Amino acid sequence: MSPSRWQRLACFADTSFFYALVDAGDRWHDDCVQLLQHIQQQGRLVVCTPLVIAETHTLILHRIGYPQAIHWVSMVEQWAEAIEVTPEQRKRAVEILTQYADQSFTYTDAVSFAVIETQGLKIALSCDKHFLAFGGDFVTLPLSGTHLPAL
């Protein structure tokens, strides 16, 4: 697949998106389920980093419980691709943390922003307002709506 096609098809998923999918009581649950269905119907890809997987597992473990956390972590890579983080992306993440010192971005957030930037991705799946505060060249769904941009 060519890089430009991959950039159009890939949607970067954040911890908050994954968590909302699992927790039916989360205020973003229905929107995230709807988005995932549309993504899959359109043949788009869901990507994330191993950091997001680890952070999501920890959040589910502490908020919902062990059985749900182990079930989620055992299933996620069947429908989402974990992409490795490069040394350059980790360096960019530190630059982002320094540049946005007035925000409470986590390292996982900053690495996610760096991956989205360097990969040229246009869609972030997140319920975390930090993705809006970063203001990158991507749309954040469902925070900015539930309509996927055209392919």
C-alpha cells in the first residue's frame, strides 16, 4: 500500500477511544462504537502504538477489572495495528512536551501526536481534549463530530 493511501485509510486510536468502546457507561461509548463501525465498513485501518495499548489495558484494569482488561488486550490487535515508535518520534515527543509545558500532556499523548505528525495521518480517534489542544493537522473524532472525512 502506498504511503499516501495508508495516510488516507489509517485512523490513529487513543486510549480514550479504546476505553469508551469497552465501557458502555462512558459518555462517548455510543459515538465511538458508531465510528468504529463506519471505519470498518469503509475498509479503513485503526492504528495505535504499544504505549496506547499498555495505557488502555491499565485503565480498563483499574476502572473495570481484570477479566475485561485481559479480554481487551487479547483481542485488540485483531482489529487494530500497533505500530512501533521510532527514535525520531520519541525525540519529537519530548519536544512536544517541552513546547506545550502549559498543558498536562502525558508522554503517551506526546508520542501519539509525534506518530500522527510524522506519519501524516489525518484522523485521530480520541475523546481526550488534549488532542484538540495540540492542534495538529488532523481531525479528532468524536470530539469534532462523528462524520469521517471522505476517502
